[in-house]
Amino acid sequence: MSHEQPNGTTKRAPLPFWARCVVALFCSALYAMAVPYTSAVYELDLAVAFGIATVQCGSLVLAVPRPRLGAVVHLASIAALVLATRDSDADLWPLPISGLVSLGALVLLLGVRERWTVSFGTWWASVALLVALIVLTPDRYADPDQWGTNLTIYTSYTILVLGAAIAVGQRHRIRAELAKARKDVEQAEAQRLLFEERARIARELHDVVAHSMSLVHIQALSAPARLGPTRPEVERDFEDIARSAGTALAEMRQLLGALRPGDGRADLAPQPQIQDITDLAAGAVRAGIPVRTDITPGTAAASPIAQLTAYRIVQEALSNVARHAPSASTEVLIEVRGTALHVTVRNGPPTAQAGDTPASPDRGGHGLRGMRERVSLLGGSLETGPDRSGGYSVEAILPSAIIEQAVGRPAEAEESR
């Protein structure tokens, strides 16, 4: 089997181990038969018989990794065999039985390993070589019945072998090309979904960040009026802050315009937060999934981006439970440990009615990639996998910087009053 490469070269798939073993056994048997046969029937010198048989069988082994080179060497050994046996009294000429068998094996290997043009061309070359050697041997050429029968036997049986080999080789090549095309389509689809998920994440992050930037812009503009008379350099600093915030907002709007769907419609709904997870769990319960939600105090102080990420993780995890382990008991736990926000969704094994195996986000692949994209944007970590009970768990940790910023704001606001 072979596959065409972009640079025009041919990359051949390696033969399976069992096929290489068959070739090795065949060549060993052919060698064991060819030496005594040619030396006894055609009265070849034993050294000559050994030499020709060695090249003849060795070229078949060479044809496994290097089909074209093996074919050239094998045809050369056949030419040597024909010339070495032309003066014998044996009737089977120009090809002894060992030559008929080995050429048939070569045609079979080429038909499976190479394109049909190469294998068919090699077959024609072997026929032309035999005809040329017959013409160059006047004593043998004078007896057409003898060499004609031999040549007819060779051409008729090898053309059948060649046709079968080409059919098998083409079948394998077509299957390999279809598998490669299917894999390319799947990779392109996965890449497209990944880009769409990244664009969706970017739009959601824009909505969260734009709100904070708007507050900075408004506070910087109103600061001189709220604080009363200040030094000119302080007012200039506030103006610079307001200008920078306004520029950032404009740039984010331009970026958002590029990320919006082609119809240009914007999603104006407020972004979900941790408090909305209870509604999400209630919807899962109505769908038949027993969900227990445990949201510890303090999680509401997390930043809007962290809350949005936690919501999306729970949403995707519950969707996977609904697809792969319906009716399995599920636990949603969101808590603050130290300065990190932990999100855990753990479902038990599927019930007997579900008749499925534990849910795995990797089944579709895209949901898990979306989770990882969101968590990685915050510098966090995500772990998924089956647990000891036969269920599945999804655990995300959002880093301390997100929580520290969110938790620190109320205290700072109190001190500034």
C-alpha cells in the first residue's frame, strides 16, 4: 500500500508482521528448492546456482521495503538465470519453475505495494526481457513450440496474479485515503468548533470586562467634581485615565464586532453568575436528573469572570450527565478554599434503565475543550475522569488572583469611606 505525499513522493505503509513472515518463509522455501533444482535439471555449477538463487530470493525480501529497487534486482537475476540455463537440455525454458514462481511473487508484491502503473509496467518489462533473451539465443529461438509454451504459461498466470494484486492494493489505498479524508474532516470540524467556542468566550469576557472599564471611565471623569479642587497634574492624570478607559472600550467594541455572528446580532442578555447555578440545577431536576447543589458562602464575592466560568463548567457537566448517564445522582459543589474557587460536578454510575457507561466529556470532545479554554484563560486547572464509584467527576480550580481581587474590593471600599 502507498500514499501520495504533497511533494510528489510516495510513502508506503509497512506490511503487517504476519505478511513479512510469509514473505520470509516463501523466500526460504524457494531458495531451498531453486538451488538443487537448477543444479540437477539444468546442470548448473553449484556455485552459480547458489549465487543466482541468493540474488533471486534476496531481491524479493528487498522488494518489501523497496519495491522498485527489488524489482530491478530481481529482473537482473532472472536474466542471469535464463542465460545460465540456455545451453542445457531441459525443455522448460526460458523460465525454470523457480523463475516462474519468483516472478509471480514479484508481480504480487508490486501489485499490493505500488501503484498499478508501476506493477503493470514491471510485468511488461519482464515479458519484454524474456522475449529479448529468446531472440538473442538462436538455438532456442529456432524451437518456438518450446519457448512459446513456457512464455504463454508465464504471461497467462502472472496476469491473473497481477490483476488480483492490483485489486487488493487499490482497495487498501482507497480505504486509507477515505480514512485520511474522514480524519481531516473531523479535525477541521473540531478546529471550527474550537474557534467558535473561543469567540463565544471572548464575547462573554468582553461583556464582563466592559462593565468594569465603563465604571473606571465614569469615575475618572467625575473624580474632579466629586473630590473638589485638585492640583492640575492630578486632573490631567484623571483625564488620562478616562481617555485610556474610553480607548480600551472602543477597541473592545471593535473586537466584539469581529467576533459577533455574521448576522451582526448581539447577545444582550446578562451573563450568568454563580447564583444562577441553582436555576440550572432545577432545570436538570425537571429533566429527571437528581441534582444536589451546595454553594458555600463567600463564592458570590468572586469576580464576574470567575462566576461566569463556574456557571459554564456546571452547565456543560450537567449536559454530559444528561447525555451519557441520565437519572444518575449528581452533586454540584462550589466553594472557596483559601483564596481559590473550586467547582466540582460529580455524578454517580448510570442507572440500570440508562444502560450506558459513565459519562465522559471526552465523548464529544468539544465540551471538554471549551471547559479547558475557559479555565486556561484564568490560569486555572481542570481535571476530569471516572471515579472509584463508577461515576464521573469534573473538578476545576480558579486561581487565587481572581478571588483576591474580588474578595479584596469590599474591604477596600469600606476603608475608603
